[in-house]
Amino acid sequence: MKLPLLFPLISVGLLLAWTPLPAQTADDTDTETPPPPGATVITSDELHSDQQTHISVFTGRVVAVGTNFRMT
């Protein structure tokens, strides 16, 4: 009977599908190319953006880095 073997495989597949994935860490950005001169890079825990009003709100640990400044 193949049906009893199918149930554990489906159960494991469903459990793996609900496994959370890690967010980007500071180590992930070390391998990326640097931004072009004059660019501002903002990193944060969360970003909420409203496309209608063109307003974005960065929350959590926020760091903005530009050509001659670093703001936390």
C-alpha cells in the first residue's frame, strides 16, 4: 500500500512550506556593489509605503548613509 507512505511525505512538505525564511542581514550587503556616488542608502527593520501619497515611513533600526553623512 502506497497511501500510508504518502501521508508522512505530504505532512513534511507542508511543514517545510510554513518554515519562515531569514531576513536580510548586514552581512548580506557586504557582497553587493557599492551605490553610485551621490546616492543615499536607507536600511531599516520595516518600511511602509503609500503609493498614492508618495510617503514612505521607515521604522525600527533605521540607518541612512549618504555621500557625506550617516544618520541613525
